[in-house]
Amino acid sequence: MKKEKKGFMQILKSIPENVSLAIRSFFSMIKDLFYDLSVWLHSKKKKKARSMGHFKKSERIFLFTLLLYPVIHVTIFYVGVNLNSIFLAFEKYDINLGKYYFDGISNFVKFFQAVKYESVMKTAIKNSCITYLFMQGIFFPLCVVFSFFIYKRLPGSGFFKIVLFLPQIISSIVVTLMFKYFVEVGVPYLVKILTHSEELPMSLLSNVETRYWTLLFYGMWAGFGGSIILYTGAMSRIPDSIIEYGRLDGLSIWQEFWHITLPLIYPTLVTMMVVSVSGFFTSQVSAYNFYGGNAPPNINTLGYYFFVRVVGSASSNADYPYASAMGLIFTAIAAPVTLTVKWLLEKYGPNTEF
């Protein structure tokens, strides 16, 4: 009988186990060697970053030209403008000669005299205090609550998201016109129908007692969208594991908001509260959108008073030194207050990191 030829696998099985392992290890080593060789042949060496001295002259000119524009822009429109404002605060404009001249601290004296004697300035300071307290005591908590409401996707959150984001999408002038028409025409007709009155009631913007509060409501509604974006963004960074652990521990949605959400978004809250300090001097409750430069005296704020002095239709070169002095005074007051508020909030607030 003829002997059958043995296949490769049969021959391999007939080899002792230790010899077989040695052969397999050898072939594996050869395979890894060829793989490493192919990787080395196809790899490219990284080029070292060149220093400025190794660039060609044309390349250095290009880089210098590329950086020149932003440097000039910051120098002129930030450093230059602010330095010019400081110098203007100590100057006065001569209408006959058409130039500025040094006048000492007369603009600062004029401001403090206005605070003491002018009724418009007193009203502006009072309204600014009311606006700041309203925004911090009502607007700020409502923003956080509505942000949590949208973040948890509770029933109706989609509708509120659309309504609150509309003022951020549409032009502010268009939103102002829509709101003004609704308040002056829509609300009086609605009140007339509900009360079965024969005459239209006075609109909220025409009534002296409700005019300022209507503007406050508009400012709150128009500012909701931007604040909610920041708060919901901070809430979305909270790890799901913490929320799930709270649910397993039996926390209600209110307890989750108070014990988990608020502490973990506290840095964002601090930032918003610190930034809002400057709003005491700059907020104008959108009075310029509604009335231009002719707003009634009883709705003046420091922000509106200051804004009209700079960009109002009746402003002129003679108003700039006084406005610059006001800006320096506001900065001298706001800077230490802002730093103090930041220090207090960071010291006594929760220190939670995740």
C-alpha cells in the first residue's frame, strides 16, 4: 500500500509542542518586524517649528502685516478712545473757536451739582435703583427658574422657549414696535371688551403711573432669551450620574433644583451678578427705543441720561466733556463695588467643582 502524503497541518501537529511554539513565535516576530519596517518607511518626520529668524523676509512681512490690523484697531478704538475720554473729562468745548481747552474739574462739579439740584437727575437715580432691584429681585430668579423649566423639558417648555427667544432673533426695533402696538391698541381694546366699557381706557404707555413699569416688563421679557441661553448651557454641563444618584436617593424636582442645580451652576450665577452691577449705571429700560431722545422725565434712568448726552439727537461736541466726566465717576463707583461683590460671592458661596 502506498503511504498517503501528509499535509502541512498534519506535519505541524506531529512536531512536539515546544518546537511548534518556537516556530510560531519566530513567524510572529518576522511579521511584526516587517510591519514595523513598513510603518517606518511610510512615516514622515515632523518638521520642527521655525523661529522668526528662520522665516524669509517676504514671510516676515506677511506675518507683520497680518498682525498689524488688529493691533491698530485695538490701539485706536479701545486705548485711544478711552484715553481721549479721560482727557475730555477735564476739558470744555468753545463753540465760537470750535475747539476744546483745559477747564480743570468743572465737569465733575457740574455733575454733583446736577445730583443735588436737578429733579431729572434725582429721578434718574431713583429709577436706576428701582430697575436694579427689580432685575435682581424678580428678573434674575425668574430667569433661573425658567431655565431649569426648559432644561428639564417639562410640559410647555417648548412653547416658553419660542416665546422667550423671539426678542433675540427679531430686530429690537421690530420687537419694540410690536410691543408698543400691543400695549397701546391691543390691551385697551381687551380691557374694554372684558369690562363692557363704552370708552377705551388709557394705554399703559400713556398713563404716567404705569408707563415706567411697562418699560420694566418689556426689558425683562426682551432680556430673558440671552440669560436663559447661559443658564441652560451651564445646567446641561451637570453630569447625568449626579442627577441619577439624586433620584435614587429620593430627591424631588424642587430638591434637585435647590441642592444640585443651583450649587453646580453657581460660577455662572456669580458672573451674571457681577456683570449686572454695571447695569445700575447703563440700563435705560429700552426708553430710547420707545421715545428716542424725548422720553418723559419720569422714566429717566442714569443709563438713558448718559446715553442721550452722547448719541442723542440734541447732543453736540459741548456735551462730550460732561459725559466723559460722568463716565469716570461711574467707573470710580462701579469698579470697587464690582470687585467687592465678586469677592463676597466667591467667599461665602458654595465651592462645588465637577
